[in-house]
Amino acid sequence: MSDLRRDFPAFDRASGGSTPTAYLDSAATSQRPRQVLDAEREYLEHHLAPVHRGASAAVGHSTTLFEDARATVARFVGAGEREIVWTENATDAINMVSLGIADASAGLGGASARSLALEPGDEIVITEAEHHANLIPWQRLAAKTGARLRAVRVDGHGLWSIDDLAAELGDRTRIVAVAEVSNVTGYLAPVADVVSLAHARGARVVLDACQSVPHRPTDFGAMGVDFAAFSGHKMLGPNGIGVLYGREELLDVLPPARTGGSTITRVTLETAEFLPSPHRFEAGTQPVSQAVALAEAVRYLEAIGMDAIARHESELAARIVEGVSALPGVRIIGPGVGVERAGLVAVSVDGVHAHDVGQFLDEAGIIVRVGHHCAQPLHRALGITASTRASAHVYTTDDEVDRFVDALAGVRGFFGVSDAPAAAVIA
């Protein structure tokens, strides 16, 4: 897929002279192709107008572009148009679900919302590997409702099993919230099994799909999840927009977390009645240009083919794991050699803090992510404070991941924690 790189202006620049930058931080934020940048610019320059407000031709055209973007994203993830809600990002989307359930538990939303309500003693099940965005909202929901938060523990590689999850489910389980792909380990969750187990207990499944939708074929309807969340900026799209997926019948009764203009059917000084989904959740001015750009990102990904993208990134991850596994003093977090994983690999280097590893790599023109990756409980379970993560996307090449492995081989020697000779860090 190296031919695709010409579509990305970010790769026109060089680091330290003639050596191009190796961008291996796409799990945090992906680069954007010219097609996406141009689509947003075209809207802003020629079609900008408020949506769903007024009766002018300009408003009508802008609204059509906005809703066409919703239809494009819905098709991409196997959803109906009424099942796609625009949010600020995936974190916002998960919070909208947890806050809505909290309101339903407090009696808001009427009788129709009672099916979503939690009571003292009910249980919310997560895993120890979750991103904070799929942990803290459930902590808050448990505190508000008296529910109990339970966590599936990870093993020494940072992985959890479906058997361990099954052991945590009980008659009072009401919500199961997991990531389809861990942003630290690259673990591919057995979503079908999670859904089957949860639904057998009468529980709802909330899926963090941030690291899966941009990289793998997705069909939320076929998967059977109840809610899911993902972000535009991880899938070649813009910042400032995310997506909440929810089954139509659930979104129509979930109380909206934010209220105001554009969400209502009737308002008095005492009460308000809300529209059906998705508009009941989209209060105020919406991210219209971002939605248009996100739809263009979807078309770009579709033109490549999600199966081809998944194969490409899986091969790159295997290449990294095989290379790193031969390095003394470097620990791979997550699945090892020969085990399928998503296109990201986090490592811990003995005797060297992840921030120092990242600085060493940066000097070599290799951009990675360092820190706890918003997953402190997972790192704590592994006995480390931080790790170094390399992550791929459609534009990542074999040469880039080889440069990462080769530079990583010189880290311990450079910092004097082994007898290995220090590698040159500036190309």
C-alpha cells in the first residue's frame, strides 16, 4: 500500500534532512489524505450554512450533505441511519450512554426508559485492559446508582479470556463494556461470544470500537452489540467528531445527556419532549464540516477495502513482534509471535523509561506513543508505569516498522544498561 502515501501531505516532509519521518502513532491520531482535507475545505468554502434550521435553499443543501454523511457512515458500520449519532469523539459517545442510563435510573425519560435503569446491587462488567474512556464513565454510573463495578483481570501479558469474563457475569449483570481491540495489547476481543454471554444474562453490551472500525470490517448490526463508539480522527478523518452507535429501539428511549436546541418536539416552561434518535442527542450547532470530511474518509477506506487493510496491518504487526522478540531486554505486551493481533505493538524496555525510549526514537525520526496510553490499571497489572507503542495504518510500510525494530535494538546500549553497542540515532 506504499503507493497510497502520495495522498498524505504529512509524508511530504522529512525529518533531519533526506530521511522521511516514520509515523507509527496512528492508534492515537491518523494522518489525513488530501481527499479528506479537500472535502472539508470544499464544504467550508462553498456550502457552509446551518443545518436543520431555516427554509433557504442553502440550508437545504447543507442539511443534505450532513445527512448524506450520516448515511455513508451508517452503511460503513452496518447500521441504520437512525442508529448513528454525531458526538465530539468516542469518549463523548460512551459518556452519553452512561449519563443517559444515569438519568433513566433517576426516573427521567418516563416509563419507556426504565428498561435501561440500574438499581443498587446491579452490576457493570468491564476488563482491566480498558481505556479510561471505557472505565471512568462506568465508575461514575456505579457511584450514582449504587451498582457494582466488576473487572475481568488480565494475565501477565495483559490479556483476558472469555472464560474469565463469563465467570464475572451474574444474574445482576446489566452492562458489559469492552474494547473490540485493546489500544495497548492489540488483543482482538471475541465480541460474538461476549454478546452471547451478556444477552443470555439480559445485559447490554457497550463496545469501544476506536481501534477496530478504522482497521477492520465492521457490522454492528450483525455483531449484535447494543451500543458502540468510535472517533473520526483515528480513521483518516478530522478531529472534533465521533460516532455513537445504538440500536434504534434503545436510542429512542435513552434520555439525552445534553439538551437544548434541535433536540425537542415541544417545550413549555415546565417540561420538554424530545425527538426520536438521532436528533434527540444532537443539541446545538453540529460538526457539519467534520461529518462531511468523515464521510470522505469512509469512502477512501472503502476504496482500499477493509479486508485488505486488516491483512496489511496484521502483517506489519507480525513483522514487529518477530523482530522485537529477538531483542534482549525488550518485553512485548500482548499476544506473542504467531498469535493474531491488531496493527499495534507496545513494548517495555528493561532499565529504560518509556519516555526515554520515545525520545531516542524521535531523534531517529520515528514517531511513536509513550506513556500509559490512558490505561493505567492495565499497566499497573503488568508491573510497569508506561510502555512504548508503535501503531500502523494503511500508509505504514515495511521499512518504517523495520526502522522501529532496528532503532529499538540500540536503546539499552545507548542508555548504558547493557553491553550492546549504541546504535546511531540520527539518520
